[in-house]
Amino acid sequence: MKQPFEKVVTEHGATVLRVCRAVVGPTDADDAWSETFLAAMRAYPELPADANLEAWLVTIAYRKAIDLLRARRRRATPVDEVPEKASSEIGGTYDSDVWMYVKDLPDKQRQVIAYHYLAGLPYADIAGILGGTSEAARRAASDGIAALRRHLADAQSKGNNR
């Protein structure tokens, strides 16, 4: 017997929100979160009782967040003044420099990092979501983390040379 959908939201809501923030940033994260659970609520009655709820919800969240990014790119955003530097802060206690570099990672590395480090999914579940093997997902995460470390070390050394 499946648990009530309200309990699913309570148990997995924070994880879904972290994934949404990682993909779309703080401004649109709540919208992506809402869209995720609306879609999940519609599909939940047909979901097999033994399904991995967290992986299922994270997949929906990622797709809804991507839909929001695509919609955002299609519309113009009027501003009074053009900022000197675009903001890349995701919000909360996260370091905005890290997220600037995460955004620039190849898609697979960015997805694996979000699924593993933000959603807490094991590599086997990530492989099921993205396709491929758990070893390939682990390698993508390792390569992504190594790239982030290089970027941050470079940024830090440039900042110390001023």
C-alpha cells in the first residue's frame, strides 16, 4: 500500500527544493517545486508501490526546472540599469562562486552533482535516471568535483595576487 501523497511531499519536499535551487536559482525554485509536486500528484496513483519515490521526484524536479529555464530564456527581462556583473547566487548558505562554476559544468556532471550531493541519491539511482552505469555516474561526479576544485583554486590564487 502506498503512503498518502501528503506524506511524500513532507518527506521529500526539501530534497526537491534543493535540486530546483541548484538548477534554476532561488527566484524560480519555488515555482519549479510547485510544478514538480503538481505533476507528481497527477501521476502518483499510477506509480508502482515499489518505485523509488525520491529518484522519481528528483527526475520530475529536474525536468520541471529545465522547462522553467527554457521559458526564462524565451522572454525578455526589463531592467532599469544593466548590472556590472550578473548575479549567480543560488541563495541560502551556498557560496555563490561555487554555483557560478557548477552552472558552467557539462550537463552530465552538473546533473550528477545535483542528484548526488544535493538530493543525496546513490550513484545506482542516478544511473537509472540519466542512463549509463553507476560507475559512469561516479566518474562524472568525480570529474565535476575536480573541475570545481581547479576553478576555485584558480579564483582564490587570482584573488590573493591582488
